[in-house]
Amino acid sequence: MMRRLIALVVGVVMMIGVAAPAAHASAAVDAALGLGAFAVFNQLVGGIFHPRVAYARPVVVERPAYSYPTVIEYPNGRYELRGDGVYTGYQWVWIPYAPPPPPPPGYPQ
């Protein structure tokens, strides 16, 4: 029941809007035509009166690729990463450090 009432009210309002006398509708029509003409001709002659804006090219800064550590040091040796991952597979290699030399002999007393 409520939907029918709303539909009836909307229909009556739309009929009143369509059936408005021509004298009252002319000002709106003139305004619409004027704004439409302004929008069209503004696009045609707008480039003549307003120069184009020149923008500077943005500076391109390429960051270097992050290099992962290929050598990991330990007190008694180090690991080295060998290979490039494309032609040769990655492989960690353990390289021990040379043992420290023996202490010098003591002096006789």
C-alpha cells in the first residue's frame, strides 16, 4: 500500500514538472544552452589564450641492487658463497683459517 502511494506521489510530481508553462521553462533552457555553449567553445579557444605549462622531466635515480653478503667470517674460518645462481648453482664453502703459530720457546734462566 505504501509503495503505491509513493509511486503515485512521484508520478504526480513528474507530471507537474513536465507540464510547466513555457514562460517558466525558458530561463532554465537559456541557462542550459549558455552553459553548454560555454563548455564547447571554452575547449576550442582555451589553448590559444593560455600557454601550455612546461614541466621539467623528473630525475630518474636508479638504486643499486642490494648485494647480499658472500663472505661470513668466524674466529676459526669463513664461509664463502660461490656460484652465480644462473649458470652455476649457489654453494657455501667452508675455508678454515691457518692455525696460529706455536709460541716461541722460552728463554733459559
